[in-house]
Amino acid sequence: MVALPLDNYNTTTPLWKRKSVGAIGAIVALLLVLLTTDLYSHLKVALLPLDTSDSLCPLYEPIFPKSFSVDNSTVLDILYGEDFRNASIAKLAGAIQVDTQIFDNQPDVPDSPETWAKFKKFHKYLEKTFPIVYKNLQVEKVNTYGLVYFWKGSDDSLKPLMLTAHQDVVPVQQDTLKDWTYPPFEGHYDGEFIYGRGAADCKNVLISILETIELLLKKGYQPQRSVIAAFGFDEEASGVVGAAKIGQYLEKTYGNDSVYAIIDEGPGLLLDPLTKTILAAPGTGEKGYIDIDVELTTPGGHSSVPPDHTSIGIIGELTYLIEKDPYSPLLTSKNPILSYMQCAALHDPYDNIPRYLKGAILRAAHDRFANSRVVKTMQQSKLMKYLVQTSQAIDIVKGGEKANALPEHVKLLVNHRVNIDSSLEEVKHRFVSRVVEVAKRHNLAVEAFGELVLDTKNNSGVFVLNSQTPLDIAPVTPLNDNVWKYLAGVTRHVFEDLVFPDIEYPIVTSPSIMTGNTDTRHYWNLTRNIFRYSPLFTSDMIHDTNIHSVDEKLKFDTHLQLTAFFYEYIQAVDTAEADNEN
Ligand SMILES: *[C@@H]1O[C@H](CO)[C@@H](O)[C@H](O)[C@H]1NC(C)=O
Ligand SMILES: *[C@@H]1O[C@H](CO)[C@@H](O)[C@H](O)[C@H]1NC(C)=O
Ligand SMILES: *[C@@H]1O[C@H](CO)[C@@H](O)[C@H](O)[C@H]1NC(C)=O
Ligand SMILES: *[C@@H]1O[C@H](CO)[C@@H](O)[C@H](O)[C@H]1NC(C)=O
Ligand SMILES: CC(=O)N[C@H]1CO[C@H](CO)[C@@H](O)[C@@H]1O
Ligand SMILES: [Zn+2]
């Protein structure tokens, strides 16, 4: 507390004493308020100076390939040339015209070759459309329809760059056919957008990669760093027969940790709602996934003499318990979404983020109260909420056969998308404890994931728990290393200098996470530098492209942006300088 003004200091009048008592009272009251409320924490967030050194989210200089300074006409032609555009429209339209719809739970290729035969037609189309690629690259077919192209570089000491996409598309629901403006497999171009299933997810990416390589070959480009292009064919059904086999093939051929970086489909550049500026948002993490399957078996009998609780009633009790107690949100620096918000807070040219929220974001990594403010803000948005929280959804319940027979078997399936800051083990553990709680009340046994965890020595029934298709939380891609610097640098050059030459602020590359999973789940062993990233600009990805929905479409300008990016990126990283030191 500050001393009283000096000129009053030498007096010892009763007035001074009374003042002093008043001051002490005020101090005590203030301390009480600070100690018993969050006021002190609030004040820290609101008033402490912001740490605006950009160490939390460095801005990297634009990077362009040497070829650009020699002759910038090719990349400008990709973006603005009418010939290139027209040819490119035809290539993507042709790819959309080959139906490669895929359904869930299809048998493997050797078990049912006819199911997959449609991909033969797609391969023929690619071969016809990209003759130079097929003439110069080694093309491997993994599990018959997985495509792996290898463009050998002259320097084997450089790890290959890997670009990926998938050949398959989600099905068009028959009853929605009438709602499409243009037939889903026509590839109609209306002068601005190209329409059709796969136009944005993600035949555009596949065609863009091949167009880029074809063009570089045509220009006589010979890379030092090898380039791999890999296209699975069942990404929309978890990639088990496509990318899984490709991943095994690549790991066997090139080894563990043998790839420079992987760029797969994902978010691109978007209009950030907080800063109202364009940010590049490569996905650097993915949530985990686990379905837990519960089967409750109890003795049957006649409904006229029922127990107090039938198996359906008991399952009802369990579901009540589950929903009553959702997962708590948790946000640490491990979660790319915190890095994303830090980037937005540090690079906010129009000062659109309120001062208090900015303070909270920048302190969130080390200040529990600030962290809770950020989490609370996220919880208010349905879209943001589950980026920091494990979701649980009771999706299937089945049981009961007859009005006069007690149900003997009831099945329940609960789907979970696991927070980056949690683990599959935590989810299983918590689920088991809820089941045990219910089981104890009803004298039931519990067998969880192959282990007997509760035995009643009593034949009153048993819960059996299994997990289906669990997928670990993806390893988070490292930030701010050299690989990151090149990704961010090329993004800046393509979008600041070529696509948006009038932009007033630098485009910051900020990590993000995907709530779904891509084929990269099968590529974790190949590199830690995985980016789910399709650098093209849409202010609102979901609404602008209708991915998985009626009238899927892509603004054709954005397809050219993607190709311009690949064209520059392949050349920019074609040097040992783009490697991480180690
Ligand atoms: C491309 O190069 C020409 C000169 O060859 C130059 O005038 C022009 O500004 C360059 N464009 C860009 C976007 O750098
Ligand atoms: C590109 O296609 C449009 C529309 O079909 C056509 O009008 C135009 O002449 C074409 N441009 C070139 C250079 O072929
Ligand atoms: C067996 O289950 C019945 C019915 O729930 C219960 O009344 C009885 O106490 C249980 N016996 C033991 C040994 O747990
Ligand atoms: C990665 O390697 C480990 C250890 O060899 C193996 O168990 C795992 O299946 C591999 N993961 C993938 C996705 O291939
Ligand atoms: C067994 C092994 O060496 N695993 C490594 C393979 O490479 C990935 C990513 O490059 C590493 O994270 C694994 O530890
Ligand atoms: Zn996709």
C-alpha cells in the first residue's frame, strides 16, 4: 500500500489517527474481497500488460521458390491464365464424372473384387489425363486400388515429401437426387463453381496434386527431394483397406520416420471470426475415437411376475447416469486450439478481440482462472465446445422382443470423440466405473474389455463391455520448427503476394484440430510433420462447399489457389535448408 503524502506524515493529530483506522479498515475490506471472490484473478486478466512478444505465435517471412524470381509467369498462369483454367476445369469435371462412391463396412478387395471394380475406371481416367506423370513416375498399386506415385529425387539424403488425397467419395442419397441443382456425377461448371460429389472432398485435392506434378515435369523440373503422392480409396469408411495398406507399404519400403512432411486434405484459409482476418489453419491434431458397446444379459421370465427392474430399466439407469455427468472441458498447451487462439490474439490487426478475452487467451497456458474464462467462452459455441471436451453420444439401444416376455439381452452403444487432453484409457475407466455403480445396485457382474471387474457369484445377470474401432488421439504435429516455417512462408507468399495482393496484414498460419479423422491416421509412423491442410480460401468452408451434402461444390478460383500452393511448395522445400536440424 502506498504511503500517505509526506507533508501529512509528521503530524500526530487524532484526525490522522482516525484517518489511519479508516485506511486500515479499507485495506482489510479490500483483502477480504480479493480473497473471497475472483476479483483479483479478474484484475490480473484485465489489467496486467499483455505479453505481445510473438514467441507464442511467430510470424515467418514469406518464402518462394527460386524459380519465381527467375520467371513468375507459370504460377501467375495457374492462378489467372484462361488456358490453364479451362484445362483444369475439364480435368476435375472428368474426375467427378467417374462414380467412386463408397459405403460402410465393405469387404476387402480380394474378398469381393466386384465391389471395387469401379476404381479401375478411375485409374484409367487418371492415366489418360496425366500421361507425363505416368510416363515419368513409378506407380505402385497397393491392394489393387491404392495409388502410390514415386517421383525420385536426385538427393537420397533428403526425406521425401508426401502429398495425399482420397479417390473415394461419400454416397449420394437417392432420395436427395431431385434436390441437386446439377446431377452429382456431371461435374457441371457454371462459370464460377464446379458442382458434384467429390468436387470439394476431395477429388479437387487429388487432381490438383497430379496437375502440379504434370506441370513441373512439363517444365523439365527435376527435384532433389523425392515426392510421393498417395491416394487411398476408402477414406470415407476409415481407410482400412486403402490408406492402412498404403501406410504399411510405405513404412516397409522407406522405413519409420522416413518422410519429410505429409499434406493431406483439411482446412485451408478461413475468415477467423474473432479477428475478422484471413488465417491459414492447417490441422495439426485429431481427437481420439471410441465406441463402447454394452451388452446386458439378465434371466428371462414372464412379464406377469417381473423383477423391480428389467434389463431395459437398468440400461435406462445407466444412460441417465452417463448423460447426467458429461465430461469436463480441459484446455492445455497440448491442444492446437489454444495455439490457434494465441495466434489470433497476437495478430489482431484491427483489434477486434476484446481486451479482456485477449488477456485471458494469452494467460490461458499458465493461469488457471484465465484458462477457465477461455474455456467458458468456447463452451458457448456448439462448434467450439467439443474442441476442448470429450463428447459422448448414446447412439444405439436395442432390446426387448415381446410384450409378455422379459428382455434377456439389451445392447447399448455410446460414441466418444476423445479430447486431445484426455486418453482412451480415461474414457474406458470412467465408463466402467459408471457401469459398476449400476451393477452393484442390481447385483450384476461386469466384464469389461475382456476382464472380469465385478463378480457377484450370483446369477442375476452380467454386463459385458467391448470397444469398437478405437483410435488413439493423433500425435500433435510440432509447431514452429523449420518444416512449419516453410509451410507458413509459402502460404504467405502465395496468398499475400499473388492471391490477395491488396491485403493489408500478414497471413498468419495457426494450428487447428479436426473433430473427424482423415487417412493420415494410417500414416503416423511415417513422420511427425502431418498437416491436414488444403490451402484454398473459403470464408466458411462448410457452407461454401456443402461437403457430404446436396450440391457439393467448389469455387474454381480456389482450386487454382491450391495448385499454385503445391506448385510453389514442392519447389520451395526442395532443399536441405527446409529440413529440421537434428
Ligand atoms: C512478375 O514479374 C514481372 C517482371 O518479370 C514483374 O513486373 C511483376 O511485378 C511480377 N509479379 C509478381 C506478382 O511478383
Ligand atoms: C475457356 O472456356 C470458355 C468457356 O467455355 C471459353 O469462352 C473461352 O474461350 C475459353 N478460353 C480459352 C483460352 O480457351
Ligand atoms: C443375489 O441377487 C439377488 C437379487 O438381486 C439378491 O437379493 C441377493 O442378495 C444376491 N446374493 C448375493 C450373494 O449377492
Ligand atoms: C506404427 O508402428 C508401430 C510399432 O511398430 C505399430 O504397432 C503400429 O501398428 C504402426 N502404426 C500404424 C498406424 O501403422
Ligand atoms: C517404433 C518407432 O520407431 N516408432 C516411431 C516411428 O516414427 C514416428 C513418427 O515419425 C515416431 O513417433 C515413433 O516413435
Ligand atoms: Zn475427404
